[in-house]
Amino acid sequence: MKNPNPKPSLPSTPQAVFASLLTQLGEAGRKPARVPASPTTPEALAAALFEVAAGTGAALFSVWAAEDYDDASEDGDEAGDTGNGDDAEAEPARMRINAGITLFFIGEDSPDRVGLLGSERVPVRQAIDYALYRPLGQALVAHAKRGADPRLPDRGSVSFPAGSADPELMFRVSFREDALGTWTTALARSRETRQAFPSITSLPLADDAGAFLETYFRELNKALFNGQVVLLTGASGTGRSTTLRALMDALPDNVHALAAVEEPKGGTGGAIGMVRVGPELTVAQALRSFLRQDPDLLFADEVRTLADLELLCNGALTGHGTACVLEAKTPEDGYAWMTESLPGIPMMPLIVHHTRDAATGTFAMTLHEAKPTEDGGALRIVPWTPPA
């Protein structure tokens, strides 16, 4: 007896994939206001995906492929019933490759939401024939100009509208190679997000210090995971939170980072899990939860108690990269907080100190580090100097 419900064939041409994707979006109530021309090549489909993502308000999209296994028993009757009941030898499951395009839409968090932000993600998925996956991946690599920044060889970018000096959206496109081809993830970043998460080198920090700090986080300097806490000190309103977001923005792809923040800005949807803290969820409670998840990096804005700082320092001493905002008038005051939170344990932090000139409103930042005294009996805070 023939199988009455054979599996339908998957769309295998750019036109068929795009038409089916538009149908899926329409059924989800996400049809774009402006529909691009039907693509006839993988290159045209790659460009159309960014236009559709921008036009539907998708927070991100991915083009992916993964191995799966079919249950051979599902097709047992397809070639006729030749089995002998329980005596028939079971057929092994057959490997197949699933591929597809998924757009993610993130529900807006309420202003008073406490806990994980951007957690309500609604996917719209479109399956594609695996034969199209590799050429589409290559087209996305070319369209996003992968590796245009030599410091980030697995990343590209696409602006929308194309060619705009200050685009409405800038897609940060990440690529990951595996045996199946190129897995692509594109994160939409609005003007608001780009302003909230500036580059480290755009901050009012000396060029050599800014370049060092950017490289420190982009390359995940091993000192980060060997107990070197990064303290962002200064008075309230001096730009400490902006610096913390810049450090987050410098991280490479495929890291597990969690952040506890009092006043989130710039939206969510990136690689960093952000949790809003407040009276109902304290920084200490959030950090304990984070540590149970064993992330690569921890961020906190802002540390207000010795207990908070002790948790962060313990996280740093157990292999987690750590950075936090701390109110302190001087770098030395910030270091004193740290030594009080963990008495008797020598810590060698990096300290980024923030100031604001009361007369002019000008912001300034300086980088500091801990060095042994001449007799080696203690540590002291000194201005950072470039490594020899």
C-alpha cells in the first residue's frame, strides 16, 4: 500500500522560497509593507531577505542547516507490505539535512518588567531545499562583505536603506562555517541601539587605551578569565553605563554573556542575555542565577553593595570574565571597595575611571591598573601603560 501522505517537496529555487516565505509571513500577520521583486538568483534572494527583515520589523534572521534523522518506520508501507510482523528486522533511522530561513520577532517589554528582557521571541520559519543552502550562504557572504574589517573575519554588515550615511537599520551579520555550509545570523540594529552601544574607540579615552580595551574584549584576553575584574568607576552621570554597553558591543560572536542592568537601553535581541534588576530582583539575586548558568562573561550595572561586588569577584576568580559599574570618586576608592569585599585576596583589576567637567560638561575617561609596590608587599593603582 502506498503512503497516503508523502512528504511534500521543499522549495528549491529562489522564487519558490521567497513566495513561500511571504505566505508564511502573511499568515503570521507580518507581511512587509513593500514587497521586493521576486528573486531569480541566490544573490537576489540574499538581498531580498534583508529588505524583508527590515520591512517586517524582524529583530534578527538566520539561514541555517542541521542534521536530523527520519524514523524509517514512517515509510514502512511506502514500497508495499512485505514485513513478517514482529519478526521483521527494524530498519535504521535515515539521516537527512534540514535547512531553512527563520525570522524572529521580539515582543516589546513593559517598562516595569523585571527579569530576562526580550524573551518573547516569535519565529516565522521557512524550510528550503538543502541544495539551495550553500549557494545562498555564499551569496550572503558576498552581500554582507564578510571580513571587510580584518579584525572580524567572520562578520559583515548590511545597511538599510543601502548606501545611507546614517541608515535606519544596520544589520550585524555573523557567519559560522561547518560541514553543511555557512550558517548566517543577521541582527538588526536601529539608530537607537547603535547610539546606546557605541564602539569603545569612540569613547573619550586616549587612543592607545581605547585600542587596548577594544582588543581586550574582542579577543577575550585570557586575563579576563583569570580573575581580572574590569571596574567602571566615577560619579553618577559620567558615562559609566555607556562604557559598559560599549564593552558588551566589542565581544566576538558565539560567547555566552549575561548582564544585570537597572536601566536597559537600545533594545534587546543580541547575543547578550539582559536582565532588568530592581527591588523585586536584586543584582545579587541576578548574579547568583547567572553563575548557575556558567556564562563566559558577567556584566552588572550597577554594583551598590559589598555583597554584590563579592559575588562578581568570586565569579572572576572562578573563570568568568567580569565587568561592572561602581560609584567611586577615584580609581583608588573603587579599588578600596574591591579589597574590602574580598579581604586578604589580592585582586589586580583594570579600572576605567569616568569624570565630567562641571563647568563645560565635557566627559573624560582614564585607564588604570594594579601594580605591585617597589617592595612587592602590596598593590597600588597606577595609570595604565601599554604593554612593552
